[in-house]
Amino acid sequence: MTYASLVEIVTAVHLARYVTSSHEQRGGLMLVAPAGQLKTSALEILDHYPDAKIVSDLNVQSIIRLRDDLVSGEIASLAFTDFEKLYKRHSAVASNLEGILSALVEEGFRKASFQDQRMVAVPARCTVFGALTLRAYELRAADWADSGFARRFLFLHYRMSNPHKLEDAIRRWERYTTDLDYIAKVPPTRKISFAVTDGQQRVIERALKHQRSRLSPRVLLMKICSVLNWKFRGDEKRIGVILADLAEGLGPNGAVLHL
């Protein structure tokens, strides 16, 4: 996997909501990699989009305060640079927050448990991204499988083939840069036609084999394919490379990220 592919995958997940579909669920993407391996950098590319919000931590009250922006679409994606931090609080509070995020990416979040349930509430939806270390994922994976949280997300695992590049940059007292000149592209009509080829369907089938579910993750993968087909129309080779990198990251051994 290349860093450029990783960025295209992250941004395609963010743009997936524009794909014409009767499937309203948003889903989300969790980047699982050792500490210090560009997970945050990959998520920070979402800063190119005004409707993506990068956060380090949230609680139930802060999500409720964001609800109007989530309903209106002012915030379409939430990206957590350290998803494990959500669990550094009482287990009941963390479980409640997890449930709200589960609702946001699937059926929609209406009201918190302490709010008046008789009120009319338009469901709020958004795409959720998270960055996780391997250890954090291993601690939570079984509980997420039992609660149903895991079936709503794609879990992309990777490790860097050359992490020494980051250390070498620090030794030179420089900031490591990827030399990626990313340009945000949004459909002017705010619509992307559904388009998935038979070959891409086969890639999706292989990629889903080691995910927790073949339902909501499949919807998201098909929307990702549609975004890539819209963005790189005619460039089948580039689309194929990105999808192959994505399938590798979703596979049993994860991907190797080359810089």
C-alpha cells in the first residue's frame, strides 16, 4: 500500500455519502497500526474538506451540542485521532458514547437517554473515522464484536515497511513530509452515480471475508468504488491499485505501507 492510496481511501470514505443510494447508513473507517505510523497524518487530510471535523476526544454532552450541525450536514464526518481516548473514562460513560457513535453511522442518532423521548427528533448521521494502535484494537475487538459496534465499520490494518524514515527526519531536525500534493475534489452537483464493475465486486467479496460483517461494510465498499470511479473515470489502472491496497489492508495480514 502506498501513502497516496491510504489518503484516497480515507477521502473516498468521506465522500461516500454523495453516492446515490437507498442505503442511508454512513459506516466508518478505523485505521489500525502501531504507534507513530502516520494514522493521524492520514486522517488530517480530511482538513481539506470543510464538512469534516477532526477531534481528539468527545463526550456525550459535546456530541449533543454538535447535533444540529450533524443533522444539517455542516459536519458530515468525525475523525478521532486517538479513538482509544474515548475509553479513558468510566466504562458506563464510554459504553454510552460508543452506542451514540454506532447510531450515527447506521440508523441515525435521535436523542440521548437523559433527554425527553417524546420530542420529535430528526436522526443525525455522520461518517466516523478512528485511529487505533494494535494494542487498543486487541483490547476492544471482542467487546465490539459482541456489541455489534464492529459490524458497522471497516477495520484497515497496516504497518510501515520503513518506519526509520520518520526517525531519520527527526535526526535531521526536520518534519517528515510525504510529498503528496492532495487536492480536495467534491462533485459540483453533490451527487455521485452508483458505479461498480463486476471486477470490483469480486475485489469487494475478497475484502469482506475477514471483516466482522458483510452488510454495512459492503455498502460502504460499494460506495467507495463509486467514488473512485467518479474521481478517476477512465483510469482503471489507478482505481485497481487503490482497491487492491484497500483489500490488502482489510485482509488477514493487513497491508504494508511503503513511503
